[in-house]
Amino acid sequence: MQRDAEGTATRAQRAVRPRVGCTVDADGRITFGLRLPSASRPQLLLRLRPKKGQPEKTLHLLDLEPAGGERRRAVLEPRPALAEGRWDVYLLREPGAERERLRPGLRDLRSLVDGHVRDRPSPVAVRVPYVTKDGYLALRAWLRTAHAEADGIVVTAGSTTMTVRARLHGASLAEGAAVRLRLRGGDGVARTLGARAEGDGRDFSFTFDCEELATGGGGNRVWDVFVRPAAQAPLVRVARLLDDVADRKEIFVYPAATVGAALVRPYYTVDNDLAVEVRTAD
């Protein structure tokens, strides 16, 4: 009978899943909070979501400390940085207990909205809490040696040129700096563009000709966008990471330029990296 009672209690706990809220400060520190009436040494477990077919490898545990009444609190400090990827958030009611996915409570992401105006040192570490498609709390993390934050894309109606503004974090432009548009799956095929430095040498802009990207080769193709901050320096991906949007591909949609039988359109990939799509017009 006692075993049945324990089983009933466990099922009741699962039926009423606690909601976890979170607040992100300007330094990237994330404070989690939830109401947990009864638990013995509870923890939050962050799990790096493995790639399809790969085993689970990376876990991160946070102790949930008493925060008054039935409230519990855990803090994810800015360092060490999380590996790049998607991190699912679970509750362990005690160490080694069965994992429970957590529904989101209030997410205070106000400090992230203007994150692009604050300079980031190398390595550039970014974490954005978000709600998964099936309604659970997760974190989106990026970790890059250097990063070029796309600040604006100007698509002029009736023109075949597009201009991108960006700012470097973790690096600065120097002699020999250039922008590289690399054809995805193109065995090294690339276009080199000038990087126009502005201000303190971290802001820059570049303009690409849609007609040039559309000519040569047939079918649909994609050009990935990089900047080389100096001659012989490693390529740095141009992306948009420094705000509160975890997945921007379907949110930031730009118009396409028509070049003959092709449409040329800048877009953000599933990783929030900037790319340019060339596809045959319907």
C-alpha cells in the first residue's frame, strides 16, 4: 500500500509540472526561479541537445536554492560559457531523480534587446532563453572566437545591389580586411568584396551585386557570408545573435531582387547566420 501511495504521489507531481521563469542580466547571467512545494535537494539539469543519431554527451547541473516560502532559485553564471547549440531545461527533484521537462514561466529578456550595442570580448558567448515548438523552456547558445553582428540590410527597390552594415566583436578590422561570400557546396567558389571600415574600426559595411551572384551555375544555390578582419586572419561569420530572438529565420524576411530568371534574397539561416539565396523565379 505504501508503494502504491508513493507511486500516486509521483504521478501527481508529474501531472502538475512547475513552470520555471528566468531573468537575464546585461552580463549574460541567467537566474531561474520556480515554485516547488516539496523536494529534496532539487536541481536544474541543462542538456545540450545531441545531433540526430548521436549520443547525449554534455550536461550542466545547477542547485536550486531556497528563495523564500516555496520558491527555489538557481543561477547560471556567464562563465564557463555553454557550448554552441540548444540546451533543454529539466527539473531533478533530487540528485539522480527522473528528469522532468519544464514549462516556461515569465521570461525577462529586456537586457538582451539592445545587446548589439555592447561590445563583447573574445570568445563571444551568447545565451537566449526561448520556448520550444512543443512548449518547453530551452536555451539557445552560441560560442564563437569572434563575431560580426549584422546591424542592417538595405534592399533598395528596383536595384540589384544590397548593402549590409555590421559590427565586429572580439576582433577589429585591419589592413587586408575583406568580405567573403562563399558558395555553399561549391568546392571553394567564393566572391571577395571590400569591407568599408567606419568609426572605431569595428563597424563596417559592404555591398554585393545580386546580378553577379546570380550569374554562372544553374539551379538554386546559397552564398554564406563571412568577413576576414585582416589579411590571413580566420574568417568570421556574419550573423545576428545579440538580441532576444532565438530563431529569426521566419521572423526577419527580406524582399528579393529579380535578376533575369532568378530571385536573389538575403536571409538568416537556422543558426541565425547571414546568407544570400539565389533561386529560380516561379
